[in-house]
Amino acid sequence: MRDTVNMVQQGVPCVGLVHKPFEKLAKMQAVQLGMPDAPLLIYPQDLPSKDPAEFVQKKAEQITEQVAGILLAQRGKGAA
């Protein structure tokens, strides 16, 4: 979270990737760092070694698309 907040404050598009079990902690830390609306992508914790390769690939593609969308939405916002 600290890196995400620091980068946003410097005007660098970024997104924090957080496993679902750590969502509450990440959001609390974002508030403590003064950026309650820090760009976060919360995604389910998974066990890729137990999932079929096709399933893991599809999930990675979905997360990648979401990250790209969050980053593109930050274009032109400059430093906070």
C-alpha cells in the first residue's frame, strides 16, 4: 500500500494488487496513509498449482484487463 500511495502522489499511474483475505487491511492502511481511494484491485486468493492451466490463464487475462482499465483511468490526473 505504501508503494501504491507513494507512486500516486508522484503522479505515476499504478494499482495495488491485493488478495481478498487482505482487503480490509489494505483499505485500512490506505486510509492511514491519507489516501482512502487509493487504486486497488482486490482479487480472490487462488492456488494455481491446483487449478488447470487454462483456468489460471483465463484468470490472469481477466486481472490484466482490470489492471489496464484502472491504469488507463488514471491518465492525465497528475500528482495528487
